[in-house]
Amino acid sequence: MENIKSYVQQHKDRFINELIELLKIPSVSADTAYSQDVIDTAEAVKESLSKAGCDLVEVCDTPGYPIIYGEKIIDPNLPTVLVYGHYDVQPPDPLELWTSPPFEPVIKTTDIHPEGAIFARGACDDKGQMYMHVKALEYMVQNNNLPCNVKFMIEGEEEVGSASLAWFVERNQEKLKNDVILISDTGMISNQQPSITTGLRGLSYVEVEVTGPNRDLHSGLYGGAVANPINILAKMIASLHDENNHITIPGFYDKVQELSAEERAEMAKAPFSLEKYKNALNIADVYGEKGYVTNERNSIRPTLDVNGIWGGYTGEGAKTVIASKAFAKISMRLVPNQEWEEITALFTKHFTSIAPAGVTVKVTPHHGGQGYVTPIDSIGYQAANKAYTETFGVPAIPVRSGGSIPIVALFEKELKSKTILMGFGLDSDAIHSPNEHFGIFNYLKGIETIPLFYKYFVELSK
Ligand code: BES
Ligand code: MN
Ligand code: MN
């Protein structure tokens, strides 16, 4: 594929401008105020797949946002690659921390991206990474070198738990039949050192509500005599970790897959600088579970984090009040072989049991999903590694990520196929944060690397 490089060079301005247009539509799935925009984005994705050369493209209705399905079947006897991605994005807030508006994409340079990066919500997660696949298809169709069949499934609810996708996959197993699933919705180590994600963490996400007295009370008249739900909630949350930062929920670690000393030594070979890590976050030290290093804490170990906590008076000035209720949103990142429903049940039981008699506790599960690990001796992994080696000049390193794409485990269960996570983002791209961006280098390298995956996957499948 000599000419993929020159095709990208020749068309890069258009590739960038098309992505910018897609990024202008604020497809925030979590907030119903944006629902028309989410639907408009689905339409735009459909158009782009038709233009790139799919023979069939459908906007599939679901109980939630539509799923875009596209395909180009050139020969039923050849392998089929199923590309998954998502066109929805995270809410952009806090808006005041963006240096340019989240839905008015601009190209700016950074230390890590001297050739420029597109700043916009969704630039990396996942519109930019999803669109690389659309442009890779365009190249293969234009140059008559698509070596196998391809199917696309692009959803609009990934950031809110993929409920409709689970529904869709269960009902469309035949349509989605494939030999490998290809996803670009993760990251790599650096622009000099590609990596392939071989693991994702699972997730259990719950909301807790602690109720004390039946109304807000004067904190002088009642303070000291009744349980303050906010004080109690803070205490309960604090008790969920012990002095070694182990999680105290009984049974929480029972099914955790421990890695062997060899596997941990292998992991430690990935390049990592603790100094750079701390500097990038402006922290004096890291923090986490005793007995594990940073790269283990955020990938092979389960965690529990409060994502939001509220209650009482938070307005201007001071109000003396004991609130009737306190709330928190808590996520637990899980590792193989923890079962997310079981962990949710263990949490609920424990959290309810540690509440003092002066309050009542309600736990509401939000969503969850299983973790994922994939072997490195599969044809898919080998093909991805050959593709990266060719475009970056060095082999990719296998890395287990701390993030979650819960639908990946479901794909394996329902569609019986392995997923290859070919991510081109960087941890510093600020996904889910203000000033999310995606390097132009990364975007174009992705478009260059993907057709090689197809080529080597077909070759190795023979
Ligand atoms: N693309 C991310 C997940 C990701 C990012 C994995 C980088 C590995 C490296 C995805 O869009 C995401 O944000 N997932 C959520 C879970 C989902 C159920 C809301 C997450 O990990 O918080
Ligand atoms: Mn994503
Ligand atoms: Mn995300």
C-alpha cells in the first residue's frame, strides 16, 4: 500500500475539514437538551459512510438514539471486519475552563502536538477516531484495494452505557456476523511508541442517597443531636478504603485475577516516567493501593471513586443548616473476573449495612459492564502489530487500559468474536475534560495504519 501515504497527503485538508464539520454538532447523549443534535450527528455519519463507499447504510431505530449500520460486502468467502465506534460525546462542562468553545473546533499546537491538534469535545473520543475508519474505507474503495468485507456499527449512547446497542446486538446477530471487531476508542503510549490495548476495565456505577431528618434543620437548634446526612455520607465514603487504600467491601476482591510476577515484570517494561506523570498533573505525589505501582493501579487493579457529591447549602455566603439529604455518585472500575452485577450487589449490601440508625440509605445502580482482556497471539493482534510497525517504524507494545468500553465484553459473548483495540489518542488529549483535542499527526497516522490492518488481517487469515 505504497499510495496510502500519498493519498493522505493529497487529501488531508479535506479530511480535517470534514472532521471539523462533524465536531460542530454537539452530540451530548447525557443531556436531552441536545437530543436533536445527537440525531443530526447520526444522519451526518450515515452520509459520510455512503460517500466513503458503503453499498448499504441504514439508520437503525432503537429504544434510544439510532445506530448507524453500514456495509460493503465484496465476497462472502472473504473475512469480514466489523468496525465499531460512537458518535456521541461527553457533556462539555465546565465551559469556563475551555480556551476555545467546545463545539467550535480550532487547530492549535501543543508541546506534544507541534504539528497541531483539533480542539473540540469529541475530537479524540470518539468522533475523530471513528472518522479515521470512514476515511480509511474511502481510500480503500477509491484505490480498489479493499481486501475483505467491512461492516460499520456506530452508536450514539456509548457515553451513557450503550443500552440500545446491547438491545441491537442481541437482535441482529446474523447481520453483524464478522471475523474480527476493530475499534479505535482508546489511546497509545506516545506518538513515538504505539501500543495496542489488550484490556479494559469493567464498571459498576451507582448513586447513593442518605436521608436523615424529614426536613432541613437549623444547625444550631438541632446540631449535635441528630445525624447530619452529609457528615454521615462523608464518613461512610471514607470507610470504603482502609489505610493501605484497599477497598473494604466484603468479597470485593474475591474474583480479582491476580497477575503473575512474570506478567507484572512484562508490564513494567512499557516506557513510563513517574516524574513526567506528576508534572503533567501538577501533583507532588501519586496516591493509590499499597503494593502496586501507578501503571498497575490504573489498569489491573479495581478501584472505587466518588465522581460527584452534593447536598445542603452551596450558594453564596453562609446558611446554617443540617440538610435532610446527601448524595453521591460512585464508580467502581473492575478487572477480570469480577462480575459487575455481583459487585453492585456487594456494594449495596455493605453500604446499607454501615449506615447508623439515624439515617436511611438508598442505592440506585446506574449502569455497568464487564472488563475485557485479549490475547496477543491472535491473528487480529498480529495484524494490528504489523500495521503499527510499518507506519511508526517500531512494534506496538501491549497495554492494559484503565478505561471501560463495556460493550466489548458483550460483543464477545453475543457475536463470538475478538475485539482489536487500535487506539491513536494520547492520555494527554484530555478526553472527558475541558480542552479535549486530537493530534493531526494521530488522525492522519490512524487513517494510514487502518488499511494495513485490513491487508495483514486478510493475509494472516489465509
Ligand atoms: N473511549 C472511552 C474509554 C477509553 C478511553 C478506554 C481511553 C481506554 C482508553 C469511552 O468513551 C468511555 O469514556 N467510557 C466510559 C464508560 C462508559 C460506560 C460511560 C469510561 O471509561 O468512563
Ligand atoms: Mn469513547
Ligand atoms: Mn468517553
